[in-house]
Amino acid sequence: MKFALVFLALAGSALAQSPSIAIFAPSANTTVAAGSNLVVDIEKLPGLSGPSDVSVVIGLRTCGADCQAIAATGSVGAPLYKGDYSPQVVPGSGSTAAFQNYTVQVPATMPKGPALLAVGHFFLAGAALTPGSETVYTTVIVQ
């Protein structure tokens, strides 16, 4: 009986840490020009019940050769957008996932090379509306 309770607690903890969002666009290793606009499409992943969305922060940070190391820090880099996140299901798409698009500007002074595009997601989870956050990443190439 104790084993079952421990297993359920660990499984619940693992599920709670699964990301509830993903960066749908741009795809990994997309080339972007410094000073240009970039459309960031954030997908709310479908699930049984997800958190109540509050806001997102979209940031960009140069990362040289090791973007993975920066992603491990949880940093979003220089904020390009911060505000509301209210994803909607696209009618007629056949998908149950909800999306929201943001157009941000890549800083004109951004160094060329790999950069980490980060989305920090803030939410309220569970019946107690416990505050939480998560950060997801993709790499883009600045030219």
C-alpha cells in the first residue's frame, strides 16, 4: 500500500513538471535577421486539464556554441514581449490545441550566430490555484 502511494506521488510530481506549452514557430534553427520582425507562435498543449494561463514573457539571448547550458539556467534573456497569454483553438484546423501568435522585433544590435528564443509561461494550477511557471526554448540563427 505504501509503495502505491509513493508511486502515485512521484507520478503526479512528474506530470506536474511536464510543459503545458510549446514554441510552435519559429522552428529550431530558423534564420532571422537582426532588426527584423519575428512571429512567435505559442501552442498550449492539449491535455485532460491544464493550468489557468496568466501571461508569457518572450526573450532572446545570444548563446554562442552552447545554447543548452543557457537553457538549463532558466533565463529568458532580453525581453521582447511581456503580457497576456490567452490562446485560442483555430476553427476548422482539426486540432484541439490552442495557439497565440506574437510579433516581436529581433534587436538590431543582436550579435550574429545562434541565439536562444525563450518563452516563460506563468499560470495558476489546480483547485487551489497555485502559482507556477515554466520556460521552453528553441534555437534561432541570427544573421
